[in-house]
Amino acid sequence: MTPTRLDHEHTPEAIRHRLAEDPKVSYLRDWIYGGIDGAVTTFAVVSGVVGASLDSLVIVILGVANLLADGFSMAASNFSGTRAEVDEHERLREVERRHIERDPAGERREIREIYRKKGFEGGDLDRVVEVLTADQDRWIATMLREEYGLPHEVRSARLAALSTFSAFLACGAVPLLPYLLPLGWSAGEPFLVSCVFTGLVFFGIGAGRSRWSLAPWWRTGLETFATGGIAAVLAYGAGWALHQWLGGG
């Protein structure tokens, strides 16, 4: 059996260098969230308009309007949500700082109980409590992580919003390309090309996600592809049904 390649080295020098760096904050979730939603919502506009047998100009107008407005709305919402996480982190930091200043003995008992549950006892437990409570910043960081389950580093609200917005624009523009770049398509061809391009985007986002997943690339790709396909079918069906119901058939 071939040994699996490790993600990083474990020499003393490599360990010291790696742990000396600040923890890396990932914005992968924000990018995937924006990319999938951008492709889904824009393709849903295309599918709905085609299902309703409306003019291609309607696709362009509604698609571009959706791309900009919904993309900004998602980015703003992500900014507000992430900012709330930052505010919560700062509020709890202040709560713990106040508790340590007013009741240090009680806070030490909390640290002792936390590490007793981790298996420390006797002199080892006394030493852990002594070291962690010797520095207030380290003490607060420990309480935030162990008592509230908060990460060591919080994400930037601006970078989270920018990741979502850029992914939404990049992936959401793909379903519109056959309509924005007319190449003498015959009737029905732009929608077919849009389906193919958008399907590739869905599969590509999912397959790329496997880089950070234990699942194989084809499985994560098909999962995302299925999500987009269901949204497209629902949008197309809604457009077609409304067109028939309102007397357009």
C-alpha cells in the first residue's frame, strides 16, 4: 500500500515556522455560496423567460438586473451577518475581561473545570490553570474558545462580502453569455448553449469544492449540478405554466 503524502512537514523547524504564523481565515464558504446562488438565480431567470416564451431581450434585461441587484443584496447580507459575528466576538471578549477583573477566582475555577474534563488532574491541572491565567489575553482567548466555541480569528466582513459578490458576478454571468454575445444563433440555440455552460459551472464549482472535502470530485460536482438542475426545472416549469394560465399558449 502506497503511503499517503502528508499535507505539511513535522520537522522542528517546520513546526515552529508554521505555528508562528497567524491562523489562516478561509473565505471558501462565501465564494461557493455566491457562485452557486449567482448561477442558480440567473439561470432561473433565463429558464423562466424561455418557459414563458418571452423575447430574448427580456432575458438580457432581467438577467443583468438580477445579476447586479441580487449580487449586491447577497454581498450586503453576508457583510451584515459576518459583521454580527465580529460584534458578538468583541462583546463576549469584553464580558470575559470584565468577569476576570471582578471575579478572577471564579474564572479560574471555570478554567480548572474545563481542563479537568479534558483529562488533566493533580499537578498537571494546577500548572495548566497557572499558565493560562498568567496572561489576561491568553486567558480571555481560552474562555472564548472553550466556553463559547468561538474561533481564534474572526473573518473580515468586507472580504466575506467581496468574495460573495465577485463569485456571484463571475458565475452568474455565464447563463447570460449566449444572449449578451449574439453569434447568429438559430432559434432555441442560445438557451441550449446557456444550459450547457451553466451545467459546466455547477459541476465545476462542485468539483472544485472536493479540494477541501473528503468526497471525490465527481460526487461533489454532481451534487452541485443536481442543485442547479432542480432550480432550472422549477423556474422553467413556472414560466411555462404561467404563460399557459394567462392565455399565452
